[in-house]
Amino acid sequence: MEEFQCGTRIVAGEGAVKVLREYGAKRVFVVTDPYFFKNGMARTVAQETGASQTEFFADVKPDPTVELAAEGTARLKAFGPDLLVALGGGSAMDCAKAMAYFSQGSFPLAAIPTTSGSGSEVTDFAVLTHGDTKYPLVDKRLQPDLAILDSFFLRELPPGLIADTGFDVLTHAVEGFTATGAGMITDLYAQEAFRVAYGCLPASFAGRQEVRLRMHMASCMAGLSFSRAGLGLCHAMSHSLGARFHVPHGRLNAILLPAVIGSNGACCQKKYAVLARAAGMSGSSDGVALRNLRSGLVRLRRELNLPATLAAAGVAPGRVWNALDDIVKAVLADPCCKTNPMPVEDFQVRRILEEVTGHI
Ligand SMILES: NC(=O)c1ccc[n+]([C@@H]2O[C@H](COP(=O)([O-])OP(=O)(O)OC[C@H]3O[C@@H](n4cnc5c(N)ncnc54)[C@H](O)[C@@H]3O)[C@@H](O)[C@H]2O)c1
Ligand SMILES: [Fe+2]
């Protein structure tokens, strides 16, 4: 039996932000990061709601902490909004989702992603960091009520951020497609998300605005897929390494994904081959298509100027080896391991770490 339900209303297109007015809000609370507060976009969004009273929580930093979400929750409860708006990347959206969840308020949550991206605008997940650990909260009630995919917010995306977050989309699609919870419906979203993202990323990176909305939709589709299907070892490892070394989430996925595909290859060669072919990487057999998928991702990573190893991303190998046992322990405890297409073993994680640590 397969069930697919998405409680989020999705509105997409240039100017989609105008839909906010329909909610007739009088008191709006906007969660964002300092970038969107300083450039005035957070205020523009608040004006679009038509609300007469606005409060901003603009302190969200990448990889929001439990403490930050608790501080935001207290501010949110004290204000008592009738609409909550999250404006930003996965960090701002996750922080707002956690705040809405902890405050148990009855207002709708509208998520406006500004990266393509985490897919957080439609997922049941919110990732919070505590010390050296990233905790993915998973609950249907974390799903935003409204997702606004408006290309207006993507116009000034810097190429480096396009590359990092674009590889997050590819990883969501690959892991959603092969996770233990995957079904026919999630497969459709994952496959199309992979095809579109793989095709659009170089053009978006090169500055072509006209592909950005398509890339945004691919990000959302990948979110729809993995939110129901689950993720896998690549995300378990990028959570563990990201909390410890503070390398951007998508960049870590770019470093890890080809190695994880190699490691899982034996158990889901057929599915990897389907993805490769969907994105135009043919192969005379499934084995060849799988190799083409890996080499295609490595080539794309190079084209987007992304690092191939942790060392190239600024993490000295000694730091990895000194914390090796703790890193592996956190990976094995991460909920994403449970939906990896094959059971994750200690030795497998260590072998991938060996492959991606690199040299100075
Ligand atoms: N909830 C989920 O389903 C889910 C899924 C994947 C990742 N995540 C989480 O999302 C976070 C990563 O999110 P992200 O990759 O979107 O980055 P982010 O939200 O951490 O933002 C990174 C930086 O990009 C800047 N930025 C964002 N949009 C911009 C724009 N349009 N123009 C210029 N600068 C902009 C931000 O100000 C910030 O400094 C991680 O914490 C990750 O764990 C959550
Ligand atoms: Fe991700």
C-alpha cells in the first residue's frame, strides 16, 4: 500500500508572493536571516501580507541551534501572530518550522525559500543543531501550510550558493529515489527533480535567470519525494560532519554523494541506472549507467567549482581522524541511516570517510 499526502499549498511563479494577501493577516511574524532583513526584502514580504503589525526575528544563522529556536519561540508566543512567514534558505525555514511546532500556535505558516535548496518548504523535517550534533525533527505537523516559489527572491543568488544548494537538491532526489520508503509516487517526483536539477544547474550557476524557477521547482519536487520516502547515508554523514566542521550542508553532500553511490551501488544499481538515463547519461548496461552517474556527478561538481574532499573544503585531515569514532557514532545514530537502501555498517562509514577526507 502506498499513501501520499502533502498538506502544503504550493504557489509558484514570478510574483507568487502576492498570494500572502489572501490570508487577511493583521499581525504577521517574519522569521528570516540578517541578509534579507538588511536588504529590505523581509519588509517587502511583510507589506505583501497587508498586516498592520509586524515583528521580525532576523537572527537566523546557517544551521540554527536549539537555543535559537527556543529564543524565537518565546518571541513568537509573546507576539501572538495570525500569520507566520519564513523567508530564507533551509536554515530560516527550519527555524520557523521548529518555532511554530514548539509554540503550538494555530496560525498558518508560509514558507518562502530563497535557495533551491533544502525543499524544507514542503517537508516534515526541521534540522536543529545542538553542540556537535544535528537533530532532524520529523513530524507531519512541521509541514508548512503554504509554500511560495517566487523567482523574485532568486535574482541575487551568488554562484557559490547555487552550487552548494543545487547539490543538496540532487542528493535529495538520489536518496529519495533509493530510500526504503520510496514508492511509485515519490519516484516520479525524485526522478523529475533529478533530471531538471542536473540539466539546469550549470545554466543557473552561469547566471541565467530563466532557469531559476525550474530549478526551484526541482528543489520542491525533491522535497516532496524525500519527505515521504526518507533519505540515506549521504545525509546521515553530512549531518554528522556539518555539525562538527560547519561546512555548508549542500557542499558536504557534493563531497559525499559519489562515494555513497559507490558504496550503495551493489544493492540498488537498477535504480541508479534509471536516474542516470533520465538525466541523459546512458549506459549499455545498468553497471555502466551507474558508473556514468557517478562520473557525471563528479564532473558537475568540478564544473561548479565545488571541492572533491573535506581537505579541499578547509577541514584538515587531522581533525577528521582525531574525531573519527565520534563522527562514525553520530552517523550511525542519525535517523537518515534507517532509510538507506542497505543497512549501514560501521566499516562502510569509515571507508567513505577515508575516500573523502583528502590530503592537504
Ligand atoms: N528541513 C528540511 O527538509 C531540510 C532539508 C535539507 C537541508 N536542511 C537544512 O537546511 C540548512 C541549509 O539551508 P540552505 O542550504 O538553504 O542555506 P541557509 O539557509 O543555511 O543559507 C546559507 C546562506 O545563504 C544566504 N542566502 C540565502 N538565500 C539567499 C539569496 N537568495 N541570495 C543571497 N544569499 C542568500 C543566507 O543568508 C545564508 O547566509 C541546513 O541547516 C540543513 O540541515 C533542511
Ligand atoms: Fe539536504
